[in-house]
Amino acid sequence: MCVAALRGATVQEHVALVEIELCGELMIAASAAEGDRLSPDLIDEVLNVGQPGPPPERH
């Protein structure tokens, strides 16, 4: 699969792509979780919120 590079992409496009990726991660976690809702702790874990680690990858 070949993906074209984003040339001249605006900041808004970059933010939108990151938001789409995060929503996808949440959907994957929700489909694998038991119960009706994700706990706030699991949401934080999926989104890597409040955890020390490497900074997000910049493109």
C-alpha cells in the first residue's frame, strides 16, 4: 500500500487526522471491552493521557 505524503497540509488537517486516529483507537478499545462503557481509566490508557513516555510522533 502506498500512501501519498501530505504536502501543504494545514494545521487543521493535521489536527483532524490525529483526532480521527484517536477516535479509531477508542472504537477498537470499546469493541474489545466488556460492558456498555469504557471506564475513564481505560480511556486515559488508550489515549495515553497522564502517562510518562515518549512525546507523540510529529510528521
